[in-house]
Amino acid sequence: MTSPQSAEAPEQGGLHTLLARVVDVRRDEVRVMLMSAAFFFFVLCAYFILRPIRDEVAVSTGVTKLPWLFAGTLTGTLICNPLFSALVVRLPARRFIPITYHTMAACLLVFYALMRFVTLRGAGDVWIGRAFYVWTSVIALFVTSVFWCFMADVFRSEQAKRLFGFIGVGGTLGALTGAQVTALLVRSIGTSNLLLVSAVLFELGVFIVRMFPPNASTPGERQASTTPLRAVGARDDVERAVIGGSTWAGVSNMMRSPYLFGIAVFLILYTVGSTILYFQQSDIVGRYYPNREVRTQLLANIESAVQILTLVTQTFFTGRIIRWIGLGATLALMPALSAIGFAALGMAPVLATVVGFTVLRRGSNFALTNPAMEALFTVVSREDKYKTKSFIETFVYRGGDQLAAWTYAGLSAIGLGLTGISYAAVPMCAVWLALGVWLGRRQAQLAGSQSNVALSGALEVKPA
């Protein structure tokens, strides 16, 4: 009798042969990998339609007021984090993930109505814009964090190093498409109508989640991975199970684990550098371009350049780079690039420098640092994958934003300009680099320990 696996093999054979030329994917992994990439495409396309609109609000608000917007973002994240954790405690992943994206789409409909009302009445435009900035900044992290929580739960360490780069291609294509949709349509259909497009795309992402295979961990890994998987039925039971535990376990687990705490510090250092560069971008772009629509178009084109660079790197190099040089060295690449970039910006604080540095830094983040960081979470418990990971990638991330925002304001207040602040960021990048190397080594140790434990368990139950 022909098994379902063998029946699917001829259908996947040609596609597998094609994909295997660019990614080290096994035949039984093709379907799950492509569905994951499609899921990421829709949710990032939805978000990157919104990002240039949000960034234009930042430019029009002015650098001096950005710390207050960041404070509002941190407050919003503090409110949303326990709500998300409460969903994780009470519902299985296949239910709380759709609820999260449904909520984002519903909020977009509210903002659409407000923006249409404001356009008709001609009042409150500034405050609606600021509320939209805070809301978009809050959901920005949940959009990607929820997706990668799901991926860290579905794939194992060995699979993550091979496949996460290609799965990221789906997100990159989505981000590129979203940025171009905004750049091309913002003048013709207006900002408010773009919100409706984004809401539809979030719903398409939910559709992919509902269609996701119940046995998401692929059979191919059972043969090739050094970490044996649970039986398919057992895996299905795990995915349907409620994670349970405490709503605040994400905080307590992070504080108890040097590994998880190290990931949090690594993310804070990344965030501080990103916020400094974001402030510098807002300052320089605001001085060069006074027109609102032109600024939005420029920022959307910067996003497009970032995503093109990311797409090329993810498609052909990410998986190979992580395997060739290791996780630690991959995590150290962006700190090294950032040290060079901030030094260059200190020497030449002009539009060309900030645009070039932004494109290279964000492109390397999406293509290399993000997949490498997601691989760090494949060796932690399922509770930590959803609770601690989400807490680190949302509240801790925004806490780093807040720290950097007020630090930037303080340095500006004592007379340091773009040049001085850029040079001050260079030694921070050196600390960040060393931490990345340590995290990569520690992940390899934990992955090896899990492989040994799983192998010992398999030998213990092997029949005589």
C-alpha cells in the first residue's frame, strides 16, 4: 500500500530539485518551508505598507519630540505584553496566533475610520498621527515575534540553520512589496485607503496559519537531524496543547537564565544602535526634504533598497554563511558593520552616508542577524519560545528604544551633535560583537546537550 508520504513524493520531486539549488531543503520539508515563507510574506507585506506612513509621522513630529513617542510606545508594549501572555497561557498556538493578527486588522479599520473622519472634519490630524505611530511601533514587534515564535516551535536547531534564511525570503519579498505599494499608491489613493490593504493582508496571513499542516515538523528531519523528533501523533498533540504556566513566566525565566538574559542584552545593544541611527535619519531627511509626500516616498524607497539587498543575501547566502562560519561569527557581523558605519557617519554626517549605512545595516539585520537570533531560541523550552521570546522581542526591545531615545536627547542637550553621538556608539558595538560570539558558542553547547539526551532516550526504549 502506498503511504501518504510516498504519494506526495512525485509531486514534490521537481519542486524539491529546483529549491535544492538555492537552499539545503529535504523533500519532506518543502511544503512546510513554503507555507512558512508565504505566511511571512503576507504579514510583513501588511506591516511594511504601514512603516513608511509611521516614519513620515516621526519626521514631521521632529527629533526633539521623538523620545515622547518612544515613551508612548513602551507604555503600549507594557500593556499588550501581559495580554498576549494571557492568550498563550489559555489557548493553543493555532488559536492565539490568528487572534493576534485579527486584532491588528481590526485596529487598522478603526484608524481608517478615524483618518477619514479627520479628513472630513479637519481636526485632530496631529494626534491621530501620533497615536498611529505608537500603535504601529507596538505591533511592529508582535508581527515578527509571533511569527518567529511559531517557527521556533515548528523547526529544530538543525533545520533552523538550514531553512530560516529561505523562510526569511518570504518576509523580505513581503516587505519589498509593501514598501513599493506605499511608494506607488500613497499619492493616488491616499494614506487611509492603504490601511485597508494592510488589513486584508493580515487576514491572508491568518488563512495560511489555519491551513498549516498539523504535523508541522517534517518527517525528513527524523532521518537527517541529529535531534530525533517525537512521533508525528505526539507532535500533533504537543501543538494542540495549551502551553499553560504563569503569565509572567517570560520575565522570571529570562532573569534566571544567563543564556536568555544574554539574548536580551544583545537585543538591547542592537536596539540602541538602531534608535540612534533612526534619530539621525529623521534629522537629516527632515532637513533635506520639507514636503511630506516626498519624504514618505524617499523612506519607502529606502525600505525597497533594504529589502532588495536582503532578498539577494537570503536567497543565496544566509544558510551557507551560518553553516560556513558558525552562529557566533554570524551574530558578530552586524556589530562589526555598525562600528564601521557609525565611524563613517561621524566623519560625514550627510544624507548619502545615513542612507547607505541604513540600507547596509538593516539589510544585514534581516538577512543574517535575524535568522541567526531565531536559531538561538530553538534550544529553549516551548514555554520560553512563546513567553520569554515574546517578552524579549517586544518589551525588552522597546525598553532599549526608550533608553536610547533619552540618551540621544541627553547627549544632544550637552552639545554633542551627529558626529559626537556617532563616535560614542562605536565602543558599544565592540561589546555587542563579543556577546554575539558567546551566544553562538552557548547555543551550540545546548544543541549538543539536547542531541545527546534525545539519543540516550531513543537507545533506552529500543526493543531488544
